[in-house]
Amino acid sequence: MRTMKFVFRACAAAIAAVPFALLADHFNGGRTVPVHRIAPLDADGEKISPASVLPEPVSQAKTCTQCHDTHLMSGGSHFRTGLDTNDAPESVTVEPWFWADEKTGTAIPLTLHGQAGAFSPAEFGLSCWQWTKMFGRNFPGGGVGSDPRAVGEVAGERQRWFVTGPLGPNCLACHQQRGYDSSEWARQVLRENFAGAATAASGLGAVEGMNERLESSWDGLRAENPDDHLFKVPEKTIYDLRRFDAKNRCVFEVGRPKNENCLACHAVSEAGVPSHSIAGDVHLQRGLTCVDCHKNGMDHRIATTSCQACHTDPKGAGPRPTHEGIPLVHFEKLSCTVCHSGVTQGGARAQVRTARANRIGIYGRAQWATDVPNIVEPVFVKNAEGKVEAHRMTWPSYFAELGTNDTVKPLPPETVAELNARGTNAFTKAVVAGMLNELKAKKPEASFGFIGHGRLWTAEGDGTNATIVAREHVAAAPVSWPVGHDVRPARQARGAAPVKCADCHTSDSEFFFGKVVPTGPIVDAEVDPVQQTEFLGLSPAYHAVLGTTFAMRPIFKFFLWSVFGFLFLFVCAAAAVVLNRLGAKISEGTLSFAWGFTKWIVDMGFVVSLIYLALSGAIGWMCGGMTSWWLVLHMVAGGALAACAALLALFRAADRTKKFGQGILWLLWLVCAVGTVFTAVMPMMTVYGELGQEVLLWSHRLAAFAFAGVSVLVCWSCCRRKRG
């Protein structure tokens, strides 16, 4: 009866949302977040009376439905249930959930979306209610916690909807701007106080009692337990009356999710690293927020902006990387995360702990965080598109019943929890062998094994003589998922200076030849490490040879630059010979009068332009008069001088290089001409900043006056030769 009531309420909520949805979520042009001074509603849509004797807890879904289409939001990325075939693609590669228990060495990867290497709840007979209690600490309610199909499950020992009620969507988990206590949310979910968890976490009031201690047959309409008034009592909400005004309204401080809201469930840190040593994501350091890149509309379907969209696309708003000296093949075969992502110090391989898997970030008297599962990063693997990605990786561990065709059926931790005959905290091979024999004694017709460290372990012998052997098994393969954060700045990226290429391309680099040790709970397990090339599907021999060649690169570079310089000198010499002969041919093939007149015009144009440029340049330099018409004429004269210099270089080259001394002077003239033209045109290019422009200005002045002086020397040398 109670279950039917829950289903009815959920359906009624969806129907009630329709008229509000017609008016809700309409942007009217305002640029401020409206003050959410509204009356909290309970699960029946009734206004909360905080001063009543037994007030109902706040229903976020009903309260927010007053303005927003919460039915539309129920299909958001954080509320997917896995109950629909189109809920999420099976190729999804997000972090799985882990059914972890240190006492039994269990770390079973679970998924609602058919992720490779992870098990579905149905394979264990896990109900939606049990999933909600196990993992409700790290999702904001809704989904399998309140879906009518989940709440309407057939009653059984693995569900207690009748006692707890649904765990409805907790909008404040993401949108409350300050004062939200994610640890309190986790505690209330663990106590099975589903209805009041959001109320307690938001600070609207306190929730006492523990539904966890009530029998599944408990009558939820009774407010007190006559046998226990302290612990074995249902949840009870006690509101903070200071949060309510005279009309029983509250101010909900909500807005775009802050980084702290996201990190409550998505934080990752290196094991054993103190908080002051964690640099954090470079984007957050620069003032960005999580939701700047992970965006959604009112349907709450998350769409993530790629690295390329910000940093390489023409319309991207982020800084554009230059990647000096990195061959293009790297961008075809490697994802950005290979060099730029990971929470470990310097990108080295190390054990990390995540909020979802290891329960970090939950604080209280009890120790919540665990090392199980043992997750390492970065491990480099190829994705479905053949591109190398940085992954977090762990190896599943659990006791299993062995079936025909070498199949395994994982045993839930509670099934083997009673086999605690090891008498020590060390989970050794002998302990595992003893537990396997105990399982065999309880069910002689079956065979049992332990999955862990990338192997299937089975026991041989009985009692104290039992030994354990390991072999490869497909079920023991590692589970991994891509690393997205923390993003490191360019100076801390893999391959950054001063290491550069040697960070990956050596005969023993960690990138190709690093040893990844399969993780697991057996402290004395002897397992062979896996080389990175196996995950990458590459030939270790080839990359060892390739890495060795990089040690010779400095010598090879010096050799090639030397050869280049030598050949370039020959190119210049050959060009000089060709130009000299071209000038001589033009001179010989033209009538003497016409040729002489042409050269005279070029000479006079050069001289006149040089005189004006020298005068205007000196006046502008010393007196600040390079403005107005002086500047325009200076530019025109500069163009004329450049044209005349080019023609002189062609027409006079043969005459100016007949003797060695004149050839040296002519070479100096050409160098000064090139320097003058170069320093004149470069300031017109949008390349240099203020300092660069200043350097170019002084360089142009010096080169121009040197050019004028050398030109005078060339004329004097020619006149002297003619008189001689």
C-alpha cells in the first residue's frame, strides 16, 4: 500500500509540473539571479509548517516545481537510471561505481550503463533501493532513488522503500551557494533518512533518528518507537525557525553550481599528498569554474566543451598553444590529456583516490575514506578511435564461484564476510586460500576462486597445507577510464623544457617502458608488472631503438646545421655569379647612350632619395619633426631608395666586384641595404610589441645611417678608380 502511494505521488508530481512548465524557466532579459524567497513544500505539495509538532521534510522536487520544470530535469545526466535503453550509450567511459569492502578484499566495478569491464546491478540481484543506499552519498538524489519504476520494485530483503521512502532530487546539492554540507547528506543517506537528507544537508534544519535501525515491517505512520526512544526511531525533522519568515518562506541562496559543489562528488587526489601540495586545475586557478566547460540547458544534460573548442578552433576563447618543435604526428595520435592532465606530482604514476570510489571528501567522527579500490594514474591506453589517452586504472578484486566454460560469478562481500578466520589484518595468500577452502566446505559441489591483481587465484590442498596458485583470466582484466583533470599549465606538461623529447623518447622512458603493477588487496602477491607498450599495443623493440636515436639528436642537429650553412654559402656564391653575369649581359646588350642614361637616372634617384632620407631622418630623430608631410615624403622616398638600390644591385654588380677591395665594400653596401629595408618593413607587421617596436626603430636608424655612409664610400671609391 505504501509503495503504491509512492508511485501515485511520483505520477502526480509529473502531472502537476505541466502547468508550471508553461510559465517556468522563461528568461525575461534580467541579468541578475532572482531572490528565491519561496515557501518550501513537502512531498505532497503542501506548504511546510516548521513550528508544527512533526513537520514533514522539504521536497526539493515539489518546491522547485513552483517555478521550474523538474520533470524535464529528471532526465538529466546526473539522474540517469539505466532503466531506459537510450539512457546512456554502452560505450560510455566514465568512472564506474565500486562495491568496495576492505575486510573481504572486495572491489567490484558496477555500472548502470553497460560499461565494459563493469557489472550491472542485476548480476548481483541488487535492487534500486540498495544501489541508492550504497552510492546515494555521491549523487544528488533522483534517478534510481525516486524513479517510479524503481520505487515500484517487488518487496524483498534487498529493498526498504516502505521504510525510507524515495530519495528525491536534491537540487541544492549543486545549486546552493554556501552552507551546503555534503558530508551531512552522506550521513543521512547511510542512516536511510532519505526524505530528510536534503533538509539536513542544506541547513534548513536537523534530522534526528535512524531509519536504518527499523525493521522492514516498520509502520512509517508511527512517529515513536515505544521500545527505543534514542536510536531505533524513525527520522524526525527539526527546522531552524530563524530560516523562515512570517509567511513560512525561506530564502534559498541558489545559483550556478560552484566548484565546491562539483568537487564534493568529483574530487580526485594523490594518495598521501597533503592538501597544501595540491596545485589544482589550471583553469580553476585562472578563475574559470567547472560549469564554464561542463554546460547544460534546463534539461540538465551535460555537454562538455573540448580542449580544441577553446584552444585550437578559430573562435576559441582560450590561449592558442604554439607547441614549438612538436611534430604534427603527436596531435594525430595523442589526446591533450596525455601531456596536460593528471593529479599526481609531475605526472608521475601513483595511487590516487576519488570521491566516488574511495569516499574522500566526507568528514566526520568516523573515517570514511578507504584505499580500496587501489587506483593508479596515469596509464596510457588507446581509445576506440585509436588515439592514446591518459587513464585511471584499477584491477577488480572479489571472491567468485567458478562455473563451466571458465566463467566467474562474483560473490557479494556479505556472502564471504563471515569467513573471517584469518585472525590478522594482513590479507595474505594464505588467508585467501583459507577463505576459499571455507567456501568450498560450505558448498562442496562448487569451485571458488579469487579475482585480484590481474589474476584468478585458486586454492590447492586443505587446511594449513593449502597453497594458492594464480593464472590469467579475462575477468581479472583491469578497468580504466579517461583522465580529464587536473589540467596542468604548459610549463608543467609532459615534455616541457628542459626535458622535452627525452621525457618520452629514450630507451627506458616511463611513457613507453614504465611498469604498471596490477593492484589488489593481497599484500604478498607476486605478480608480473605490465609494460606500458602492452596497453598501447606497440613494439617495445622499435621504441627502444627510436629512443636511442634521440640521444644522438644534438650531434645530428649540429651536423645538419653545419652542412646547411656550408651549402647556403655556395648558394649565395652561385647567386652572385648569376646576378653579375645577368648585369653584364644587360649592359652589353643595350645601346651605350641609352644604357648610360638609364644608369645615370638610377644613380641620381638613389642619391636624391638618400640625401632627403638622411636629412629628414636626422631632423626627425633629433628634433622630433618626423610628422605630417615630412613623414609621408619620407615613406615615398624610402620606397624610391629601395627600388633604386635593387636596380643598382643588378646593374652595378659587375662593375663593383672587378677588384677584391671593391668587392668587400660592395658586400658591405648590400648588407646595409638589406638591414635598412628589413628594419623599415618589420614595424609594419603585427608581430612585435612595444619593446620590439622600440628595438626595430633604433635598429633602423643605425642601419640607415650606416647605409648612407657606406654609399658615400662606394661613390668615393668609384671616382678614385676613374681618376686613376
